[in-house]
Amino acid sequence: MNMNDFSPIYWSAPYQKEVLAKVIGINKHEVKVDKALFYPSGGGQLSDLGLIVYQQQDIKVIGIEKREDGNWLQIDSVGDSGLEEGMEVLLQLDWDRRYSFMKSHSSQHLISHVLKRLFDIETLKANFDDEKIDIEVSRNLSEAEISEVLQESNQLINEGAEVISLIVDKDEYKNKYRDVARGKVSNENTVRLIQLGEGEGYDLTCCGGVHVKNLSEIKGIFLDTFKGNSLKFFIDKHGIDSVNRQRILMINLEEITAKKGEKLVEMLKNKLNEGKILQEGNLSLLKMVFSEIAYRSQEINGNKIVFFNLPEIDRQALQSAARELEKGFLIVVLGRNDILYFISTNGELSAKKINDIIIEKTGSKGGGNKGFAQVNVKNIENPLSLVKEVLTMFN
Ligand SMILES: [Zn+2]
């Protein structure tokens, strides 16, 4: 018995783009036909889309619903189409979409094979889109490992290898293939396997998806991202375009920094570190200044007030340093980006109250609470003298 006789067109002839078929079922928004040209989705691969062509009409197939009684082609509305059971129609594949899925799916088998062979890593999950592949694997990979996987996979694409579809019954599968196949074991009565390479081949796995004839059609696999055990790749044109786009971004970065490659990474690390050290330095200085507020304070209406003009200091630094402030003071700081801060350690004098008066007088934006408040004073000519004026209202 030749099992291929029972296989759907998308298995036996994946490059066939159209076929005449008979309508054998019809509902409001769906049609069933007697030929399996469209792949119905499964195993990480999305369904095919395409057209039902009937009397010069192109009826769009917008999805495929898999049900007990077979696969139904989803269309906008049967009502307007004039379709009826028994009619002969032409099925046409959205070939660009199909072919990109074929290439993605075969690429995934190849990457999973290389992962297994080089590092004994299993593929747990895989999804394909238009020349894109997402793979979840059994452990995290290092940069060196991922780069080895890419090198080896692209080498195999370069060499080319046939992608062979085998359809066997349960017994043949058990006797011949089950123990040598990579990945999950099948319990189906009819088992479909995909083999990479001629003769014995080098990778065999149960798969119901649609594949290219030869790995050379993939042209290349390119890394998109990898994080933990999740790997993402682009292939073919998508991959080449993406790599070139990234390269242009890098050239911009290289021009700005006048550094390349590893040196660029090193430089950015150092710069970020310097920034952190500067911030920490600012904070220590601020704490030092705050520890001497008693000597710097002036009295306005009996309240002890200290003014600072610190254009480098931001809210975060102020709030950290404010924790160690002496009780009984109001500290007024003109900080970074023209933000005026009020910090009160005097229970009688609310930072929010003073801040609210400034907001009311000037229409500027701000807010806060009893101990800490801030207002934007960008549009105020002499904010510190305004504050002094407001403070004379308090006693
Ligand atoms: Zn597969």
C-alpha cells in the first residue's frame, strides 16, 4: 500500500499552487471542498490563505477551521458568492505566504537538529511566521553557543540537502523510525515524518507541516534575538534586510562614538559606569551640604530657612539625602530642569502649603506633601525672591 495516495496535496505536492475541486459542503461563512490544497494550521505553522475562484469571482479564503467532519474554508459570506454544493471551483494558494512558511518550518527543523547534535538541547516549542522563527529550548544558550549554532546551520544550508517527506503506517513507524527520530513520539495510525538529507539523512522527526524540497532554498538563517531559552530568527530576504538595517544603526553609533566592535561595547559600559559614580558622588556631596544646614540657615518670621541653588541635583538625590536632615528646618532647593523643591523638617511648616501658594500665584505645575513638595519654575523670573515673599506670610 502506498500511503502517499492518501496524503493531502500540501504533503504530496507542496509546490502545487492551484487545483480544481468540488464543493462538498456549504454553510453561511464556510465551504468544504474535496481537495486538501490549503494547509489547515498545526505544529506551530499557521494556516494557508488564498482564493476560491468561481465564474470570474475571487472569493477570499480568510481562514481554515479544523473540525471532526473535515477542514472548512472560511470566507466572508457564501450568500453573495452563488456557491453551491456540487460545483467545481478553482482553489488558489496565497503562494508567498505558503512559501515563506515552508522555508521557516524547514529552517526550524534544521536549527533544532543542530541544537540537538552540538549541545544535546531539545526543542520544546516552535512557531513560524513570515520568514520568522521562534523556538523555545530546554536550556539557556551562551553567546558562543548560539553563534556556533548559526554557523553550523548556515553551513548546512550552503551545502544543501533534500527535505524528504515519509508517510508510513503505525507498524512501520514503530519498527523502523520511532527509536531514531528526534523529538516527540507519534501515536497516530498514519505517521508523517520529515527527513533532512538524502539516503539515511541526518535528521528525522514526526511532523505534519509543509516543507521546502531542499534546504538551499532557505538561503540563510540570521539571529533576531535570544533571551534565556527563547531564540528568534529571521531567514532569507527578511534576515538579510534585518542584518543590513542593524548594520546601518551600528554605523551611526560608531560615528558618534568613534569606536568599533568590542571597543564600542567597552566604551559604553565605562560611560554608564562613570555616570553612576558621578551620581553617587553628587549624593555624598549633597549629604555633606545638608549636614551643615544649621550654619547656613536664615530666619524669616521665626522660621529657619535654608536656600540652595543646585542645578545638577534631581528629585531622587534630594529625597535620599533628605532622610538625614536635622529637624526644625525648611530647605528650599532650586534643582535640575528648573524644579523648585521644598523639604520641611519643621512639623509646623508644611512644604505642600508653601508650594500650593506658589502654584496658585504663578499657574505653574507641581505637587507634594507636608514634608516634600515641588513646582516647576521655568517661567518664573526670580523664584527664590518669590519664595521669600511667600514665606513672610508664615509665622
Ligand atoms: Zn515540523
